[in-house]
Amino acid sequence: MDWKRVLPLPVATIVAGSFGYYFGSQIEHQANEPPETIASSESPKPIQALEERNAVDKNESGENRSLTLDRILDEKEGLERGYLFGQYVNNLELSEIPETLEQIESMKPSPRKVRFISVLIRRWGELAGQEAFQFAMGQKGRNGLSYLSYAVEGWAKNEPVEAWDSLMDVTNSGAKYTPRIGSVLGSIARDNLELAVAFAQDLKDPRMQRSSFQGIVNAASEKGEYKPLLDQVLGIENLKHQENLVEALFTNWGQYESDLPFDALESIQDASLSESAMRGFIKGWATNDGQGALEYTLDNAADPLMKKLSLTAVAEWARYSSAEEMNDILQTIGSAENSKELTESIIHPLAQADPEGAIQWVANIEDVESKATNTAYVLYHWGRTDPDSAKAYYRNVQEEKVRITSTYAMTYNAMQNGDPSTETIELLTRYEDPKMRTQALEIMAYAATQPKNREKSQALRSSLLVYAENVEDLPDKKRESIIAKLNPEQ
């Protein structure tokens, strides 16, 4: 593809993005063992401060054993507690695991307890993988699945093939959901990228494969090995796997660099893989510099792919923007050839940031179907923060197609907000056409009888039932159907 050269990302964006990535990847890698953070010269880095305090705790023999587990568990500051526990666990010998596990298991149930057990099981996996794996297999529920992955993650550091094969055997090659498979592959990739990429292809579910590949990408990023990882992926025979993994790789790479990934992108000969790489690159770039990514795609909109990717860029920009920045987005897309599609793609964050501005934009849409759909989106978000204004707007909507499409959103918000049922029923009186009123009644009944809404819809269901039994212009078959839905025991 003959794509125009992009300008490097602003330095401040790369620095901020890199720090955010480092922090996030280390938490993923160390399971809540906090990483070293950037600090000013006036104050010591958090971990430096901890190390200085730990040095004082050393006894005369030089051993740092005064940081007992009891003291760590009593630490109030979460950042320090996580770091200290990680350091403590990393120094444990195999013989010390059972006693430590017993002490942690005596804690009251809490997320902290689960995190501590998880980190301990990972260390256990490093020391005795099969043993830790069998212990995790005996645990039940969601936490048991998580412990299993932690055990395999630790085990994989020393015996990656045995660890991975064991995990695949008990999860039907990843078809059975197992959390943190990406972390397991990341653990393997830190020592052997080629082996990790090969293992990723064992996963049967393509969605699981895409998400788990992120662990490998994170590991490559930590080591500065994006290009070697790309070489490994390009050697995969399955084209669909290649496309998924290339896109994931460039999504990550594009967040922190521009020139190097663009050079790598231009070297890809296969057209479909090149497009996958560009999709990932634009998405990653837009995560930290949405305006730059969007302007690049709009400048190159003569290319159909770039025009399509402008929707990705604007969506990512809106996703990570403040309410004030939404105006910048609207100004940027205002003169674009595909301005309508761009605006529709950000209608949800736009409605969250400025529902009144969003509804004004929606009101000018000429296509009735599009106007109806987008009005419903805006009223849904508007009704959560300013229900009175949303209801006032809904009552004054003239096009019945637009109003009927928003009925579910209005009914749902009324239930969530605890509105009086009589007030919700009153919305039906806005319909002059009996057929449209009947349709609105059906939508309300449907919304009120959904399992997720039943707890908050009892009063509304009763009021709708009375209305359906007594309204005069309701066809008999419709009446019977609505009554049966609202009162199935009758």
C-alpha cells in the first residue's frame, strides 16, 4: 500500500503513553506487585523509599527477615503492601509455601486475600509446577480458574511445554474460558517468543486467541522486540491467525511509536496483512493521539481503507476524551466528506458529554431511520443524568417513528430511576395514532418483563396491566398478548 508517511507522535504523548503502558504491563506481569513509578527529584521513588526502610529492618546477620508476613498483611497502604508481599513471596522456598498459604487462608474473604493467594500460587508454580497445578485444580469457582492460570504462569517459567500442555488439556485447548491465558503466554514469551507464538495457535477460539496474544505483545514491548515478534507472526501458515495477531501487534506498537511500526508496516508484502497492520496501527495511535490519527486518515480519505479507519480513529479519540474535548472532535470532523458517519460513530460518548448538544445535532439528521436510532441513543444517556429534560424532549418529538424508537430507552430509564408508573404510562398519551400507541404499549410491556428489569418493574407491570385491560382502542388479539406477557399466571 502506498500510504503517506505519518509524522512522529508528539514527544509528550509517547512519554505519557509509555509510562501508562509500563505501569499497566507490570501490574499484569506482577499481579498487583506495584512497579517502580516516576517521581520528582524532591521525593524518593516509592520503591526506593521501601528499600531504604527495609534496609533498616535487616538484622545483624544481614537477613531481611524482619518483614514478617504479619507485618505485611497489616500494612494499610495498598501500594506498599502489594510490593512488600511480592518481595516476600519471591524469596520463599518450597518448604515455606504451605505455612504461608495456611496463614493467608485464615484471612477473612476479600479481594486482597484472593490476590495474595494468586501471587503465592504463581511462586509455587515456579518452584514446583505440577504440585501447584494440582492444588489449583482442586479449587472451585471463578477464583479456582484464576489460581489455575497463576500456577501455570509460574510453572511456564521453567517448564513451558509441560505447563502449557497441562493447561490445554483441562480447557479443551482454550475453548473453555480460563482467565489470564495471555499472562501465561507472556510469561513464556519473555524467554522464548517463537514458542509463545506457536502456543497461541493452539487456542481454538479466535476471540480467545486475539485477547491472549496481548500477553505476548506486552512481553515483546518490555524487551523492545516488536520486530522479532512480527517476523515470528509472518511465519505462521494460517492467514486468519496472521491477520488477527498482526493487528494486535500493531495496535500495541502504534500507541508508543510511529516511525518504526510504519517502517515495519511498509515492509509487509501481503495486502490483507498490510491492511490488518494499518487497522491496528491507527487504533493504537488514536488511543494516545486521537486528533493526529484522525487527521491522518482524513487527509488520506481517497483510500477506501483510510476512510473506513477514520471511524476507528474518531471512536478511539472520543473514548479517551474529556467532555470538553468533544467539541474539538466535532470541529475536526465537521468538514469531512463522511462527517455524518463519523458523528454517528461517536454518538454514545457525545451524548454522555453533552446530551443537549448531541440531541441538537440528531434533530438535523434528514434520514428518519438514522434520526430515530440516534435519538434513542441520546435519550438513553440523557435520561440517566437529567431525566426531566429527556422526558420533556421525548414528549415534544413530532415524528412518531422517532418517538416510538425511543420508547424502550425511556421505559428502561424510568424503571432505573424509580419514576412513578403513572408518569411512565402518561407517555403513551402522546400518540395520536392508535396503532403507534399500541406498538409503544407492546414495547413498554416488553421492557418491563425482561428478566434484568423485573426487580424494578413490579409497579409498572401492574399499571400497564390495568391500562391494557381497560384501554378502548386496543385490538383483542393485541390485548390478550400484552396481558399474557404482563401476567403470565392469569
